Amino acid sequence: MIDDTIAAIATPLGEGGLAVIRISGSRALACADACFYPAGKNTPNPSAASSHTIHYGKIHHHGQVVDEVLLSVMRAPRTFTREDVVEISCHGGILPAKAVLDAVLAAGARLAEPGEFTRRAFLSGRIDLAQAEAVADLIHSRTELALQAANEQLAGKLSQRINQLRDALLKTLAHIEAHLDFPDEDIAPDTLTQLLARLDGTVSFMEELLRTADDGQILRRGIRAAIIGRPNAGKSSLLNQLLGHDRAIVSPVAGTTRDTIEETANIRGLPVVFIDTAGLREARDAIELEGIRRSRDTLTKAEFILHVFDASEPITPADEDHLAEFRAKKRILIRNKTDLPIKLVLPGIPHPEPAGTSSVTQTQSG
């Protein structure tokens, strides 16, 4: 399959100005010759064109014109896959792109599998495994920090650090093997000390890399922040305030939210997944029971909790149980509805002064 010529639509499906069909493999130029008709008399066929040139023409299939296109010729090895590559820019939209792809497949190409272009780039040595993973991270970046981290990994910064680690370990291994193979040779007394110091430095280097892995996970999938509290405490109002638009239904009726609602926001360059949950209380029906079960499942996976309290109501035994239950989680305790007479006193936190008419005003660290 590695020797096959593959083709696929390289842009997202949908309506747009342009779509790109990519062809890669030893017969990429031949496939393009079979379906591309140059528009000008002096425009060469793809197989006769110079590398890294663009040509105007039309794609034909079954004797009919499919679309007007711009065709780019890129010859090996100066391509992403290090194979001959042809990219066809046609009009956007599902039908035009599919019609051009069908013409290319009829000319002898095979439909590429998901990620197969990147896999070929890896197998050809164009990129290493860390860079191949960075391609997906780059595509799915949701914040500027995530984009920057993916670009640095794609440029090979992580690979360089891993190669440094590998070289240090190989050097240490070579010294150890030399001492084992030549036990009669005079060995400096400080050799063992030097080897141990080098190993300690290697372990510290690996620990530093592992710490950056946690940061990478946060940039890749975001911080999951669960919004919890009793029914009608104002969890959905808080979600809407954080997002800047009405995402969740807000109602004075307790128990409006029966399922989890997720939405991602960009907070200072970090993707934060806010999750509005069903109110924590004894379930009154099967639907509410399932909503509370999902809320608790969300809590186990969340790295952060926003615990919302109704400041106009005194603390309840259930509130105290929840405070104790989630003490191990990183959290912020939030007094809501502080424009009403305040009756809530949280253990160990000073009683606040009324805060005007703001609905979500005070946060307290827990």
C-alpha cells in the first residue's frame, strides 16, 4: 500500500470559496495528466511541468468538464511526503470537490486513509513521530498558546530535547559497557561518581520533560471546570456570564438543567471547558437521577470546580457534605445572588457585605 498513489480532499467538507484535493505517490503526475486539461496552448501537462509551479485548466471526467481549477505540481523529494505531489484547487462545496476527487480516483489513484499523508511523511523520514503528532495538534489548536506549542513541536524542538536525552544515555551506556568488557584496565577512581552524576542529570532532564507533558495536555484538550451547586443556585447564570452569551436556559424554577452542558472558552490563551451540571440534591424522578449521575461523573474527571452557593439562603447540611466531599479538588467557592439579603455563612470564610445588584459577585478560594 505504501507504493500506491493516494488522493483525498485536504480541506474541510462544506460550502466555501475553495477546496483542495491532494494526490501523492509515484503516479501522481500520471493521474493528473489523465484528468487535467490545460487551458492555454503553452501550458504543459502536469508530467511535463517544472516542480513547484501552478497551472490553470479544467478537470474532465467521462468526457465532461467537472470544474475550472488551479493545479500545483511538486516533485519529490521537496514535498511533505517526499513523493510526487499534485494539489488541485477547485471551487468549494461538497459536490465540486467530490466530483474532482472522483475524476482523480478514476484516473488511477486510491482514496487515502485518515492521516495517511502524514504517515507517509513519517515513514519517508520527512518528520519524526513527535512532529507527526504535532500535525494533529496544530490542526485542532483552539488557542494561541496551543498553536504556538504545536508549531514548536512541529519545528522539532521536542525531538531535539529527546535526542539530547538519548545521546546522554548512550554515552553513559558506552562507558558502563567499556568498564565491563575491560575490567583489568585502570579506571579512574572518580569514574563511578561521574557516571552517577550524569545519570542524576538525565533523570532530572526526564522529569522536566514529564512536567511539560502535563502542560501540553492542558493546551491540547483544555482544563475541565465543573460548575456545581444546589438547584437554582445560579450555575447556568454563571456559565452564561463566563461565556459572554446565553448558552444555558436560566429559569427561577429549580432543576431546569437536567443534563451536562459543555462549552469551551479562551481564558488568557488556555482553553477552559466549562461544564454546567444538574443541581446536587436527592433525585425526584428517573430523568433527574440520570442528570445527577452524569454530574457526578463529570466531577470525577474535572480538574477544577466552581462551587456556586445561593447567598440568600442559609447553608444546609447537604452543602456542608458537598464542601467536605470535594475538598480534595481545586476549587473556587462562589456566593451568588448577593444583591439579596445575605444569609449564607460558609465555614472559615468571612461574611461578605452586600454587593449591590450584581448576581455573581464574590469568589472565595477553597
